[in-house]
Amino acid sequence: MLARYKKYAKAYYRKNGKSTGEWENIEYAIKPLLRLYGRTLVRDFGPLALKAVRQRMIADGLTRQGINARIDRIKRVFRWAVSEELAPATLVHALATVAGLEASRTSAPETVPVTPVSDEVAEKTLLHLPGVVADMVRFQRLTGCRPGEVCQLRPMDVDRSQEVWQYRPASHKTQHHDMERIIFIGPKAQEVLRPYLSRPADAYCFSPAESEKRRLAALHSTRTTRPSCGNSPGSNRKSGPKRRAKDRYTQDAYNRAIQRACEVTFGMPKELRSVSRKLPDDERKRLHKLAAEWRAVNCWSPNQLRHAAGTEVRRQYGLEAAQVVLGHAKADTTQVYAERDQTLAADIMRKIG
């Protein structure tokens, strides 16, 4: 049953020809189920077996919220199996009786909530970011868009016919719900974005290749060696480098750039920034653990910029306005008020974005 479900899920959870994050989440959820009950007949699986899988997740150190999410995915697997007549219908109802873990009533730890990054902390970090990434941070903070939406921004996706520009991402998180995603770009964000729009319409605005080109140009401008000596720009290159700067940032690359800047900004100890592979295994693990703990306290992520923007909008204009600006799928509005909501979002970004 699990083999057939994985084949179905891998084909279903795809976007733009690539597997989505949900497919990876499903794989992680299924692993303990397969490990404990891979040879069990479907009809013999029940609530107690599901609780045993959950207990294994607790023993593995997963958070309460993460465990509940994975158990819900396992329940989804069995609902699919019933729809394919691979499992009895009564099994779905039986598994539904297994309630989620409750706060303070389990040994599973709580997930650390994502908090907004303060403007003061973000501004300090900007000093150690490449110029392109720094503008990505500024744009995301002003618009409240998702990290993936700032990474995939292209000139052709931006409607500049009105005072407040409208950015419609080619792909977005709630696309499969048939929801339209519009990111409103106010005057401040327009000033950040404007220099990146003078390129081919289908080229990505924020490019690692462009960022690397700027870095090399900055190094060349401070060169003290005479032009007749040493290497000229572009001559000291490998013919087949293993890594090349790409034409767009991925979410991971964007996050790593911010993390590296935080390490410099807030003084991460040198021995934690680069742990030598020559060290004994125990010492290397200890330093990696210390490094992770340091980053948890001192580093921030792109999603915290979105939280900061949402917090500001909610404080000034209320919860409904924040849901509209951030493009949440479960906004407490109806389709009847969609046009009014878009006008409200544009007005908000005219003032603060």
C-alpha cells in the first residue's frame, strides 16, 4: 500500500516539473510507519499501531507540532488507500479517533515560534550582505512577500501601469487552491526594485551571477597591482568549474547568504564557523552542536522578514488587512469582498511599502 501511495504522491505533489516540499514531508512521515509496520497487513493496522508510530517519533526527539503534522499525513495515506479500495472504510474512522498531542501533556518538545526580526537587527546584517541580497531583504520587508516569491521575481511579472505596482508570481504557495496571488509594491519597494527592471522581461531580477560580477568588480576597483602585472579581469577562470553562479537565487541560497552575514555581524567564534574535518568525531559533533545553538540565537531567516511586515500591517490596520497583504489562503473574508480587499491592500502598501 505504501509503495503504491508513494508512487501516486510523487506524481501528485509536483509544481513546475519538480517535487514540492510536501512530497519530502510525506517521505519523512512514512519512514517510521514503514520501519515498524512495513510487513503488516493493512487490515491489521489500527489506532494502537498508529500510537506506536507516534511514540517512535517522540523518542526520535521530534516536536509536538511536527509529530501531529506527520500523524495527519499518515491518516491521509489511509484515506487515499480507502478511496483506492486498498483498505476497509472502517479503518479511516478508527484512525481518526487518535487525537493530536496536546501542549503540556506530552514529553515531546514545543516548536520554537518564528518571531519577527527587528528592523535594527536586519539593518545591521545588511552591512555584511552582497548588494543584490541586501535589496532582496529590503524588498521582502517592505512587501511582506514569501522568500520564494522574491527569488522568482521577473520584470514580466510586475504590472507598473498604476501608482501601486502589482506583482503576480508565476508560481505561489496557494496556487493549487485556485487562488490568485497579488503582491502590492508601494513607492519605497519600487525604488528598491527599479534598478533591476532594466533587463530582459523573462530574466530574474535578483541573480547570483550578477551578485558575483559585482563582487569581482568591487575587488578590481581596490586593486593596487599595476594593470600590466598579474591577472586581468576574467582571465583567471577555470575552464570547467564545479560550481557556477546561477541565474536566480533559490530559497536555500537566499537563507544561507543571510545566515553567513549574521555570523559576521554578530561575531560567531571562528572555531564554530568552520569546523575542521580533521578533528575527532566526538569533538566535531560537539562543535557542530554549539554552532547550531549559536545560530539559533543569533541568526534570522527570510521568513522573519515576512512576519515583521505582517506584524506591522496588523498593528496599524488589523488582522484582516494583514491576511490580505500576506496572501494567506484562510483569510477571514468571502469571495464577495475580494475586490474591496485588493483595494485595501493597495492603499496600505501606498502608505508603508
